[in-house]
Amino acid sequence: MKKISFSALLVLCCMVFGTMNAQEAYKIGLVGFYNLENLFDTINDPDITDGEFTPEGANQWNTEKYLAKLHNMAYAISTIGLDYTPDGLAVLGVSEIENRRVLEDLVKQPEIANRNYQIVHYDSPDRRGVDVGLLYNPKYLQVTATKSYRTVVPDQPEFLTRDQLLVSGLFDGEPMHFIVMHWPSRYGGEKRSLPGRVAAATLCRHITDSLLADDPDAKVIMMGDYNDYPTNKSITKYLGAKGDRKRLKDGEYFNPMYELHQNGIGTNYYRDVPGVLDQTILTPALLPGDYSTYQFKNAKVHNKEFLKQHGGRYNGFPFRTFAGGVWAGGYSDHFPVYVILLKKAE
């Protein structure tokens, strides 16, 4: 972990958290997730349906647009969490990326190149070719193991979607696990498409429960675009994530995005209604609040003004790459989210 002087760290904690003990200094670690909205290269891959993201395709996706998209994504990432630490995000889960190549191009962008982000990525069977991945700053995270898990929907053998990515490692010396997901969409209607998200929730539950079986105090951060809200049963019933940390029962996880959703704060606008589709969910080991180890302090939606559409019907919505099939030159149709982890400094 990058060392900061005691006085600077103490002042920072007092400014941003207010109620922290004035006699204590804290280390800060930020873990985020960002749906990058179709970060495709311009090359036609015959194994996936990526024709619209080629120079000859419907989006006329050429080098100029691709480079602009990379710049926008890198700039947005570079600004996340700067109110809390000059290093920004230590770990970032991403979705809607075509392949490892686009992540390699992304981390080389001048806005974030100095963070030396490393990449974890596996190809998924999704028909559109979009995957999930993880970027991490090696000053904060030492990766020790990675694995990709396939989502299977019972009675739908032809069903294909994004795999779930598990990355385990030492976060500033502490064991920690990160699961990155992009659950099946609501295409065809919420009810009709629900079995796909139930299967994804069941898989995520299996991965996390397996980690907890090996270590009941395992710190697991589940992050992704769930394509469901914190109140939907795929999350509350099948994953077992609840919004009240004081009332968690054995076997339940904490969803800090629940309160944001209930307060009308959105990460995405579905049918013009804001809602939190992008979430970070935590196992209880991240919740004690004594900060003797890295523990959860707060959850944020990074909805800065430059990431928003201004004016017109969609005022305040995420500023997209395409709008109505027309190149808009924006960022993404999702706002990024992140959680703040604190630990008492030695």
C-alpha cells in the first residue's frame, strides 16, 4: 500500500468521514465496478456477433471512434475516488468488454497509465462476445489465484451468457476475493428473462459459499451489473443479499447499494427510471467497523456532471457512446460504483 504521511492521512480521513476518531489514522482502499458499454475493437471476429462494431457495420465503428472511446473510459476511471485518495481505484471490475486486447489498450491510455493496472480476463461464451474482467493496481493487490465460472440455466442447454470471474489475492497483505459479474439482461421482459438471473445468483452464491466454507471469515466483494435491483428476488432471495447490515441473518450478505436505490439514486436509467443495477455486495467479515483490518466504510455512485447528459428529455441520464443509434461521443450508459475500505494505519 502506498504510504502517506500520518498528518496527511489523518486530515484526509477527518475531511471525508467527519466522525472518524481524531486520534487515529487510516489507510484507504477503493474497489469499483464499471460497465464500459460496448468497449469493442474495430476488428471483425467471426466467432462472435460483433459486426455492428466494425467500420462497415451499423455503428461505423472506426479507429477514430475506438480511440475516443478508450480516452473517455480512461478519463472517467482516472477520476473515480480522488476525493479520498490520489491513487484512485485499487481494484476495478469491468463488463461489456470484447476481449483482452481492448483492456490492454485501455490501461495504456495516458490518463491511467501511471497506475500500472494489471489485467485478469477470460473469454466468455456470450454470443455478442462481451466479457467481464478485472483491473488491479499491483501496489495494492497481489493476485494469487483466478478462475472463471460458467453460468448454466436449467432446461435451457443453449443458453449462453457472461462467465463469472473470481480473483483472489492479498489486498495490502490481507486475503480478499473479488467476483466480477454481468448477469443476463432483461431482454424479452423481466419475468421471462428471470431464470437467467436466478441461475447467475445461484452460481455467485455457490462461489461465495465455497470460499466461506474454506474460511468463515473470508472477505468477498461481489461486484457487477446485475440487471436487477437490490430489491429484486434474484438478489434478496437467491443470492441472499440484504440492505440492513444490523439485521443480517446467518448466511446473508450485505448490499450497501440498497439504500442508494431506495433513495432514487441510479447507476442506469431503465425505461427512463433511475435504479441501481450496478452493485457491490459484501460478506460479513467486511462489516465489523473497528477497522483493525480492511472493512467497509461507504458505497458511492460516481455520477459526476461530465458523465451526465445535459439538456433535453434525458437530462441527468448517463452520457452514452451512442444515443438512438447515433454516435454521441459520451462515456457509458452506466455510472461507475465503488466502495471505500478503511483500516487503521500502524
